[in-house]
Amino acid sequence: MGTAILTGKDSSLINDDLAPTTPAHRTWGTYNYIALWFSMSMEITTYQLASSLIAKGMDWKQAVGTVLIGNLIVLIPMLLNAHAGAKYGIPFPVFIRAPFGVRGANIPAIMRALVACGWFGIQSWIGGQAIHSMLVVIWPSVGHVEWALWACFLGFWLLNMAVVWRGVESIRFLQGFAAPFMFVMAAALLIWVRIKAGSFGTMLSTPSKFQSWHDFLPVFFPTLTGMVGYWATLALNIPDFTRYSKSQGAQIVGQGFGLPVAMTLYTFVGIAVTSASVVLFGEPIWNPIDLLGRFHQPFVAFVAMIAILVATLNVNIGANVVSPSNDFSNLYPRLISYRTGGMITGVLGLAMQPWKLLATPDAYIFGWLSGYAGLMGPIAGIMICDYFFIRRTKLSIYSLYHREGIYHYTKGINPRAIAALVTGVAVALVGLFVPSLHFVYDYSWFVGFFLAGFVYLLLMNRAKLIGESIDLDVSK
């Protein structure tokens, strides 16, 4: 992909999947980015994100507001990091070479990749559960077969691997189909549960358990961090998608509309349906697969599970394969292609035991989401500060792919970026290990983002003042 434009390229830093896109590859318009976010938002983990807020005691207004605020916050770094992808046609692991160095970039890239592997495993587990639940409703005897769930899980995992093997263009096709399909299915689910509950007023009648702001805020802020953390991964590797944009405006408009609107609409479905489950069954059922199984209607279960499978497959490939495949490829471009990186992602996804990450709402939000948010926030802060405040959006494409370029720093590593990253991550996660500082962990993404960005700017500006070799001449 465009390797010919880089004369004398370093084969240890480039392959066809990492090279800048050419005009022929810039095929994504505004609709593609709206479809990207609608198709990736309308899936089970988004539903569970919203329904878990009801399970934690919020009413529907508090839950919708929390989700909307979180997504408007994460949209800011999303659009800022997207700029370089659309401007230069480069993927995330190449973009990150500017602040971290051509070798140092592997550190944040692999951090991002490992989180994606965890998400890949989670989505594959959800898909397997959906297949198993559908089979149990249609053939109840399947529920007594101990290995049936694991067989469904591995079968869906293999389906994901088959799509990965077909390459990145299959994603655009899948999303173009999945977005309108999932919109219709979400509306159908909402209407169906409304009929079962009797009215929307009944569905949304579950009151908040919080009687004052003093009770509400200690739950609100940690869950807000979880909402931001949900898309904090894509806020880093969004250049992997915007590098295919027809224009800067196409990705800005598409994402600016698609992300907050899609997330708010679909989380409302999750919130309303979970609230209805309280009315129908006397308890909030946060997993829609479990909820659908309660009705024991084979046709409804079959249609719903098909929708779940389409949604899960779509988001798994789009959100959890593209980035780690490129990140692993960045480690050894000569041997690891996009396809090979995708296979590595799939294997590591199994190894991360996703069934444990989804065991409870607390494990999902306060364990998984808030935990990795403390890793992703510092990387985002460094990327944005470097690109906008240090380099003023000007990058040397030549140096991004050559070891003797301006991003070589000290043996290919920028020690200032590493120091800022370590500082941001350490402070963001300190609350996990020091109980008296647990409140810092509740804001892990925000703490890591601002602290790492500030430390990076401080160290880079100090280096320039004392005459260290920080070259910003993009003509080289």
C-alpha cells in the first residue's frame, strides 16, 4: 500500500499494511464513519455498559446523561488524534513514532494491542453465549450439555478468524450492511419489550436509589471514567480508520455525529430494556442474552441472536482487530502482516479468559474499563501534546519510516516520552495498590491524560531550552 512513494525505505519499519495510504485507498466518506460508529456502538458490551448503570442504582435519566457526557468527552481526543490519519494516511503505530521514537513506539502500541486482545476475547465470548442461548431456546436439551457453551464460543471465535483472513476491506462492507440492520433490530427490541411491559412509562419507572448528590457522585465519577475508557482505545488508534478518509471534513462530520448519537440511542435501548426487566421479572437483568432466554420464545430468540451475532462480529473485527494487527505488525514488519497480527490477536484473546472480565457489572466497569483507562489516557495525552503543541501538526513522513530520521532520538527511543508515560500510568493506577488513594483510580483516564501530557510538554520544552538534539525540521 503505497510503499513506492518511500524511496530507500527501511524494511524493518514498513510493509504494505503500515505504509501511507495513497489517493486510491481514500474511499471512506461521511456515511462510512457514521456507519462505523453506529455499527460498533450497537452491540452487546454497549448495551451492558448502559444496563449496568441501572443495575448500580441509577434511573434512566442519570444513566443516559452519564453515557452522553462520557462520549462527548472521549470524542475530543478521538477527533484530535484522527487528524494525522486523515492528513498523512498513516496508521496509529506509525503516528506514535513521532513522540516515542521509531523503536520506542512499540511500547504504547503493544499496550494498546493487549487491551484490544482482551476486548476481542470478550466479544468472542459474548458471541458464543448468544449462539448457545439461541440453541437452548430452540432445543432445550442443549442446556444440559456441559461442553456446548465452550463449543459455541470456539465456533464463533473461528468465524472471526475467517473474517480477519479476508482483510481490512471486508470491514467496510460488513459495517455498511450492519449499521442499518442493527438500527432496525434495536428498534424492534425496544418495541417488543415495551409491549411486554405495557408502556414506556412502566419501562422507565424504576427509580434511582440515590437520594442526594452526596450519594450519587461517588458512583457517577467512577462510572464516567468507565464510559470514557470504553472508547479510550479507539481514541488512540482512530488513525487506523481515518487514513482511508476522502477528506478531513468527512471523518470529522461522520465521527462528530456518529459517536455521540449512536451511543446515546443504543444505550437508551439498553437502559429501557433493563428497566423493563425489573418490572417483568423483579430484578435488573443486565445481560440481554439472559433476558431473551427468560421469554422462551424460539422465533424471538432466533431473530435476536442473529442480530447479536452480526453486531458482535462487526465490532470485534472493526474495533479489536485492525489496531492490534497493525501494532503487532509494527514489531516486525518483514514477518508480521495484518493477517498474522490478527491471528496473534485471536490467540491472545483466548488466553485473557474473557468470561472472568464479564462476570459482574463491577468486574466489567470498575475492573476492566477503569483499569485499562489508566493505561490509555497517558498515551493519548502524549500523542495530542506532541502533534499539536510540539510539532504544530507537521510530520516528516520520511523520518517516520527511517531510523536515521528526526524521530530516531536516542537509539530509536525518546526517553522523555517514556518518562511521561511511566509517570502518568503510575499515578493513574496508584489507587489500585494504595487504598487511601483509591479516589485517584476513579479518575484514572483523566489523571493519566493530563499528567502525562503536562510532563511530556515540560520535558520536551526543557530539552529544547538546554540545546538537546530535538529536531523539528520536517524537510529532512
